[in-house]
Amino acid sequence: MPSTSQTTISEPQALLGLLESQLASFLVVMAAELKADLSKRALPEKWSAHNQLAHLARYHEIFLERMARILREANPSLTRYRAEEDPDWHKWQELPTAEVLGQLRVLRAQLIDQVRRLSGEDFARTGVHPKFGNLTLKQWLEFFLVHEGHHLYALFQLLRSEPLGN
């Protein structure tokens, strides 16, 4: 039986594999649904599928900036990201869905390229999260993937729900 250290997500190769496959797989599986009008909201107070995609794209930008700070600075304090407090969030919401998807793919390729170039020392560098404290860059990447997974699940629900399926 493999040891826990051999199967953990925190290994750089496993993280890279997830970065390469998680979003790409979702986009392939949901390709037909992503061509529909995604601006409809199932509930007025909740984000639309378009908002979810725009958030994922914007969060890629935010994460690339955070990663650069972690690599450049000694243990930087990073604020919690909230789209509602982001002055650039509205720009992403206003983009057509096709453009958001295109930018999301470009940003993901940039993130994958950056992660491929990281050394073991780079993965061990830390940044301070306001809730979770000191996190290594590997842990920040894990957090990124879990956060993205949450939004991909929300997108799946929105795209496969009755109100948006029409």
C-alpha cells in the first residue's frame, strides 16, 4: 500500500496535473452548455453562470499576482479576495462570455507555465492568508484548486438546472 506522502495532492507533479486537467476537463464536459446564454440568474441574489466564469478568470489574475508576491517577497500578507470589493470585477462581468472563456484559457496557460518553472524552494516559500495563516506556495495552489472546484461545481449546477436549461 502506498504511503500517504506518495498519494498526497501537495506533491508538485500532482498539483501540476490537476492544474492541467481540472478546468480543461470541465470545459470539455460542459462545452455544449457553455454556448447558451449564461447571464440568466437562477436566483436574483446569486451569481449567474457568466458571473461564475468571470470570477474564475479574474481570480486567475489575482492568484498570479499573489504567486509573484510570494516568490518576490518574504512571507507577504495577502488579503482575502472578495469580488464585490474588487474595482476590476465589474470589467470582467461586462465582458462577453466567449471573451471570458478565452481569457480564462490564456490565464490558465500562464499559471501552468509558471508552476512548471517552480523549484522545490519556490514551493516552500510562504505567504500569510488572513484566515489560514502561513501557507506554503504548494498550499496556496491547493487552496486555489479547491476554490476553483467550488465554482466549477456551482457552474455545473447552474448549467444543468431547469431554469437555465431552456
